[in-house]
Amino acid sequence: MHGRAYAGQCTAEETRHTTAGSPIRNPRLTLFALALGTFAIGTGEFGSNGIIQLFASDLGVSIPVATHAITAYAFGVVIGSPAITLLAARVNRRTLLLGLVVLFLVGNGLSAVAPDITSLVVFRFVAGSVQGAFFGAGAVVAAYVYGPGQGGKAFATVMGGLTIATIAGSPLGTLIGQHAGWRVMYWAVVAVGLVAGAGLVAWLPRTDDLRGGSIGSELTGLRRLNVWLMVVVASLGISSIFAVYTFIGPFVTDAALRDAALIPVALAVFGLGMAVGNHLGGRVADRFEHRGLIWGYGGVLALLVLIGVAGSDLLILLPCLFGVGATMMFAIPTIQVRLTAFAPDAPTLMGALNLAALNLANSLGAIGGAITLAAGWGVLSTVWAGFALTTAGLLLYVMTIARRAAGQVILRR
């Protein structure tokens, strides 16, 4: 049976003891290996932001030029990941994940020895091309482990490694870069990737239930309007998280007038909120069709207003940072479940598209915030850019997908 259909049709017990291949000896270790993989990916992604000044200086380029390496990673996610997913459509998800780990190790290992900024840009693109495909294939395997009706929980588990990376991986990677050099940071990411790869080799199930399908099946999802609507909804709505996260440093030092030493604390608070929201959102996504996204987007809009009005008070800013991370991550598993529901034959590609949307949101949030700052509206003005973008995403969702679903319910009655 095809792995995609399997996760939706078999019981949890059958999932763990399939006769089509070897049984899953320890489901928790399988899930841990997947989360460790996304932790390594997240550390490499977010850690790069913390060492940008270091590799800019070492490679003899300005900060604006150095940001091309960060942008290249995002392009790798947006362009490379869906391409890899389509090209590897027929590959067993276990084999695909192991191949992606190898590509991840190559991309980050080459980044560590890049002789110039041009080479680093190319190597960061290679590393970025792994992310969406890994999350998509990882979500399929996690759904296989959890059993039917738990797609949101499965995706949240895979995303969990990324949220932990924002709490611990990124700050630790930045610290390593500052004290041992930016190249050592990438070697540390490679080391974590090797451990994750070893775990995947040991604990990923060997079964035909995780075999791939045809490219045509994957492409079918791209021909569905609701899929592209969800991608736009995600790209617009989630951008507010980056209109905040990107500017946490200035929020602390310029708006709240506190020492820069508190910036890591603020980042950790934000990351903790993301972890909590991701955990809760995965469960809500499996029970309710729309609530995760509507509640998440609505909650973050209220918090953005509070930051914009009173964020100069650190006692207000820190809880709001936690809340923004929590409410936005609360919505993301619902986005994945909706995407997969619209294209059930292409869950791996839908996972890659979800991560591509997140990276587009990263760019939109950062660009929107930069526009408000350039206009001279003050440090906290970046949240209003996020507010406008998330409002647009929420309205689009309510007026199209949620409204259409409600109309279908009325017709069935």
C-alpha cells in the first residue's frame, strides 16, 4: 500500500507493526531522530543570522553583501526543496530522508570551507534546498508512526526540532561562532547532522508503505486552487512573526532602552512561545478544521497592537514576544493539515510548500519592517507592517477557504 494512503487508512497499532517491512522498534526514537534532523537544519539556518558580521569581515565584504548568503538559503528552500521533492517523487521516504541528510552535510561542510562570498552563497543555497523536502518527507514518516487522523501532531513533532533550534541551537551556534570562528559554527552543525543521520539510519522503518509515487501525483496538487490560496495565506499571515523576530534586538535596546545582554533572553522567550504554540497547535489542527489558523492569526493581531502601543515597557514586551511566537506557531500545523487535505496524494510536496511559504513570510516580514523603519516611524513600527500582512492573510482565508467550507456544510445539511 502506498505510504501516503497508509497513514490515513490503517490503525496506529498496524502502523507500528506493519508486515510490509520491518516493524518500528521504538516509535519515540524514530520521532526523536526526525526532530533532531530539523533541529540541525534550524540551527544552521538561524545560526547563520548570528554570525553574519563574522563571515562578512573574514570574507572582506559589507554586511549588505553578506546577507546574500542568508537570502540564498531562503531561495534554496523556496525553489530547491519543491524541485527535489518532485524529482524524488518515486523514492521511498526513508531513502529520501537519508539522501537529504547527505546533501545537508555537504552544503554545510562546504559552507565551513567557503573561500569567498560567492562560494558561500552557492553552498547556502544547497543547504537550504534540503529544508522543505526534509520537513515534508519527515511529516509523512511521522504520520505513519502516529497513525491516522494525527497529521497535525505529526507535523508539529517534526517542527518541534526547529522551534528548539530557536531556543537553544541558534544562540549556541552564535556563541560558538563568536568564540571559535564562524567556520566552526558550520562544522558544529555538521556534527549534529551526523548524529541525526545516524539516528535516522538506525530508527527509520524499512517498509514499502513509505514508498513514493509518481511525479504526476505530486503535480496534481499544484493544479488545485486551494493549495495556492493556502500558500498565499501562509506567506502573508506568518510574515508578522518575522516582522517581530527580525527586530527583537532593536526592540530591546532602542525601544525598551535595555542592555544588549537582554537580547538573547528575549530571543529565548520568543522561542519558548514558539515551542508551546507548536505543541498545542498540532493537537488542535487534528480536531478542528479552521480554529487553529483563525485563533492563531487573531491572537497574534491583538498582541501586535499591544507591542505597537506599549512595547517600550520590557514587562509588556517580553510576555508579548512569548505570545506572538505561541499564537503564530499555533496556526502552522493547521496550514499543513489543510494543504495535505487539499492534495492528499502529495503530502511531501505540501510539506515542502509549507516551508517555502514560511521562508517567503520571512522575507515579507523583514521587508515590511524595513519599509516602516526607513519611513521614520520608529523601532516598534515594524509590528504594524506585520499587522497589515497578517490581516490580509486572515481575511483571504476567511473569505475563500473557510467560507467555501462553511457553504459546503450547509449544502450537505
